[in-house]
Amino acid sequence: MHRTRRKRVAKNTTAAPTPGTNPVLDTCNAVPSTASSATTKAANSSKSIPDASGLAPETPQASSSIQETPEDASPMMEVFGSHSTRFRVSSLGAAWQKVLSPSDLELREPPKGSDDMHLAQELGVSLKVLQELHSVCGEEAFICPAETDNGVSTIPEDVDLLTLRLRKQYLNMNPGANYQGGRLEAKIDNMKREMELQYFGQLPEDPQHAVQKGEVLLAINVYYPIIKPRHKDTKPHQVFHVLGCQRLMELRDAVSCIRDMQLSGEFSNTPNLAPDTTNKDLYKSAFFFIDGTFYNDMRYTQCRDLSKIIIEWAQMRDDALAKAGVKSMSDVTFGELTLKIGYPYLFCHQGNCEHIIIFKDIRLVNSGDCQDRSVYPLLINKHFFKCHKCYMCKMYTARWVTNEDELAPVDPCFFCDMCFRMLHYDSEGKKLARFLAFPFVDPGVFG
């Protein structure tokens, strides 16, 4: 009897996965199999209106008689708190444009006072009543007269809440966590806020570069290389805003990695002959791996198809990755992608420098976003590093790093250009000791 009821529910409705079950999911390095595609198609068979966050509600919906493809269906949460189901970016943007009114898609700032008028119409009250509601229900009305503005870091002595006592204990053990007095953490937070507000509502100088209303905007986290143990899983290296009309190669050019800026070679014998060309000038090949497709950078004659050797390896192992598609990133826009929000994908450059990228949000451009198309991909956040100072003078940024250095107190040791030459070479430019010298590019310079 219980089994019959389950079949009847599965036939009439499309419900979210039962807690505790193990849904079929594709991995980030394999093409989804037929079984996973069928599961995704069944999960996306219900059609719903996208909400403000870009994800459809998880409540069961009546299924239509015509099965939709996963690319055209509205995304839902495939794994709660992790990622959504697969969807096509352009299809979701078109669905939003059908639901929203023309005034919601308008990119120009509304006239002053129009927000209150619109809110009064929604509530069915007059402007006078709305102003009275503002005065009675505003933030000032909920402040107790005994309260004082001590700041978020000032905790009173007589507190009984366990969370506040633990917070106070943490601040006493870690004085640097207190954001008072212009500390480094507070300065970094201010710089991050300035980055986000730098292009707030900026209009283009050239009308041809204006962002079109109804354009899809994607927020992308680019994480540190997988080979870098610190922060590789928790803190994104950079956060970008990209438009649906932009091509993948534009994001590839915007991503800044220290591996691209490094200089290859050892130059202890010829420090004046250190080349000006960086690794990015020499090794231009790169690819994105998104939803079972390699998007290669083939714009230059030096570029190689990095996905070819991976697919050949997968074919020898009879792996599903052997069926991966191959396209050029210069021919594909973000609007043409099929992806999952919150799901990890891959960006690889320099042969083996692999970055996890996650599409963390999707929405339509509004009046508060930068409306200059030429500014995108827009860097809105990045992780900050302190610069490596010269070990000798403690003043200038390091330009050289030495190994097996008989004259240095530590190994490796960092030097600015002047201290490096004064310590290791005589007036004629000859080495004074045995050491290995490599040009050093400080990651803090990009912060």
C-alpha cells in the first residue's frame, strides 16, 4: 500500500529529493552520464517563475504533459546548500524578462520620491499615512533610551549571553580581530567596500558601450590554484561580475595569477640579462572546463589544445571524460553556457595551474550596477596580501629571491634590486659568493 502511494505521487508531482537519499550527480571532471541526465530532466520537469535569487522554490509543482529539457527548465536546488540544477543562462534571462514589468528592467534611476509613491500604491495607503509609518516603524523607534553607541567591538562587562562572553574571550586572545583604531583588517574591509562601490551606477562615456536592459549578470568566484595549500578551498582569489553577452576569453584575460607574471630561469651569473617577458607572454594556452565541455583559448599561434591530451588519456582509460566536447572560448558567450549555480568548474593555464571557479549568483542588471559595457568583467573583490619586503633594508618590495645563498641569513631570502646587487656583486659585476638567484614577483603588488 505504501509503495502504491509513492508511485501515485511520483506520477502527478515533481518533488524535491527525499532527505537522506543520494541523488545522481555528475562530477566536476566527467561528462554527465545518461542516468544523471535523465535524473536531472525529471527534477526539472516542473516549470516555475524564477525568484529574486535566481533559483526556483523547492515546493512541489504539477508537472506538464510535455517534458522540458534541463537547459530550458527553471533551476532548483539539486543539493541543498550546495548547488542548483543545470540550466541555460540565456533561457533563465528570457524567463525573467517575461515575468518582470518594463519598469523593473529599466536601468535609469527612478525620480526622487517615486519609491515612496510606488510603495504607497502597493500598500493601498496615502503618502501621508506612509510617512507616518516611517516615523512609527523606523529604525529610530526601536532604539531603547538606555542604549549607547559603543560599536560592535565593545562588549559590556555584565553580560550573561554565552555568545558575547565567547566573543569577548576571542577578542582578548586576538587583539588583531578588533576592528577599532584603523587596524589592518579594517583597512582591508574598507578597500573591499571601495572596490564594490567604485563603479556603482557608472554610466558609459560612449553610448555604444551602454549595457542593454534585461542583460544577465553573473558573479564568479575564482579561487587560488589547487597546488597552493593556503586559502585554496575557503577564500576566493578574485570575484568578478560578467555579462551574459561577453565571451569566455574576456574572463580569461581578466583573471590575474602570479604564475602568469613570473619570469622563468636562474640569473645569478647574468642579473642584467633577466628577460622582461613573463610566462603569460610565452605560454598563452588555457581552457575552461564547464559542464562537460572544454573551452580552449586558441587565439594565438602559440596556443595549444590542452584538452587533447586529457581526452586521449580518458579514452585509454575508457572514462566518461573521453566524450567531452571541445570549443573555442572566443566563440562562446556566457549566455550560451549551461551550468549550475554553486557548482565547481575548472580554469587551467600555464599547463598545470588549475583554479576552481564557481558561478555564485545570477541576476539581471539593475540601476545600481555599472552600466559601462567596456568595464566588464568587473573585479569587485580580491584577496589582499602583504608585500614581501627586502630582508636587508626592510623598506622596498622584494625583486629577487635567492637559494643556497652563502651571504644570506635565511633560505630562501628576499632582496630588493639595490640590496641584492650591493651584497652579491663587486663593482665590476662579479659574484662574491655561491648562490642561486631568481626574479621574484610579489603577489602583494597585485593587492
